Amino acid sequence: MSRIEITSTVGADGVLRVPLPPANAGRQVRVTVEDVPRPAVTAEEWRAGVLKFAGAWQGEFERPDQGEYEEREPLS
């Protein structure tokens, strides 16, 4: 029995996709769900990440047309 360890994230649709090499086709697998700890981020790393994106927006801020308001029947 061989063991391959893969870390993957469950998508918003609740589906876990685990790409494996074709040599593993047809094999049975066992999936164990557990939280994987995220690496700690120092205050300086956090600050550097924020500064990386600060001022990155190019262009104008504008709100697109929201369309016509839908008239509905009263609830009562």
C-alpha cells in the first residue's frame, strides 16, 4: 500500500477535487477531513501585504446603472 498526501480545498459548491497522476486510476482512496493550520503571519508580513495592494486601483470608481425598480404585488 502506498501513501500520497495531498492538501486541497473544498470549493464553495462543496466538491473536493483531487487531481492524481494517471498511474493511480482505478484505485480506492480514503479521505479524512481535518483542519489544516494556516501558517502564522507576523505583523510586518501583514503590513507588507496591505502596502502591496494600497493604491493599486487604476481608473475611476463608478456605480453602473441599476436598472428599473421592479413593481410587486402587496403582501397583504
